[in-house]
Amino acid sequence: MREKISLISYIVGNKDWDVSQETRPDREPLSIRGHHFENLQSILYDKAFPNPDDNAGDMAKRVTQKILDSPSILYRTDMLGNPSDSGDELKQKLSRYFLRFLTLPDDYPVEILGAAPDTLCLSCPVYPNHCHSESHNGANAISGEARYVNLFIDYTKENSIAVKPMRSRNHYRDSQKHRDTMVYGTDLGTVKAFLKHIDPMVLKGEVPRKYP
């Protein structure tokens, strides 16, 4: 008998729906926050090495180095726990996340998040950090993430790909109430096809998207 695990609680319409289901633990959805599309697109385009392990490690090294090079002591402390930390623990966790993204099968379940900590956020060795705060996930964050999510949703509509819209109920360390944000259920193959399809400059918001 397969192990029953609780994945996350959602609100669908006016009803609470617990997505607890009988499934293998290794099929728990990979969650992706909108602005993390940029890193994931880079790792698909910039295949500097012949094997996924090295490509995942290279991307983890670049992301970690960007944090280490930040002039903000507050940001480095938030991400590393200590602004003088080497970043090795973060780099190892990021590498595991990027390797999963590269090697999981195309039918693996994925959740696209409007504004909530995703699997990459949970790789951070500092818990809870800024990703788990109300200020980082409030109205401004939801608005900012919406551009990325809308690009993905437009792609699925134009290609007649079904996604499952839901609402995620999140509770942040500095909030007294839940915040509900949109979640879209899809699969990894669709995400990779979207990231290979969309112009990187459009994804980053550097040029507007041209609609057919």
C-alpha cells in the first residue's frame, strides 16, 4: 500500500480542499515561484557541461556567488545566516534542486505559485528567511510575480494545454492571518517547453511580449 502524505491545503471556490492523497513521497509536486523561471530557463539554455550534475552544480555556484557578492549585509545574513558564511550549505541545496529540475520525468507534477515560498525557497538554510515573511509575499510581491505567471498561462492557453487553477493558503511568520494566492497545477514537461519557447528578454521583462 502506498504511503499517504499531506501535500498542501487549497481553497477551491468557497470550499476548503485538502490535497492529501495516496501517492509516493517522491511525487510530491515541485513548486516554482514565478521569478525563479529565470534561473530555470538559464539552466536549460546554458548547458556548459555534458551531464546534469555538473550543470546543476554550476547554476548553484552562480546563484550562491551572486548572493555572496551582494553589497547588502542584511540580504547576505537573510540568505546565509551569517554575512561571512561561505555559502557551501546553500550551494549544495540549490544544486540538489536544480538537478531535480533537470532530471525528473516530464510527467512529474509541478505547481506554479503566484507569491509563496516554493521548493527553491525551501532550499535556503535559513528558516524562516525573507521568503517566509508577509512583507515579502504581500500585494507588491503578488503583483510582481503575476507577470511571470501570466506569461506561463498565456503559453498554455495558446497551445491548448490544460492547467489546474487553485488557491494556496499560506501563513507567514510575521502575519496573524492567512494569505491566499493562486496556484496552477501542471507538469514538468510543460514548464520546460514554456521556458524553451519564450524569449529570455520577454521573460525578464526587458522587452514586451508580442501577442499573435
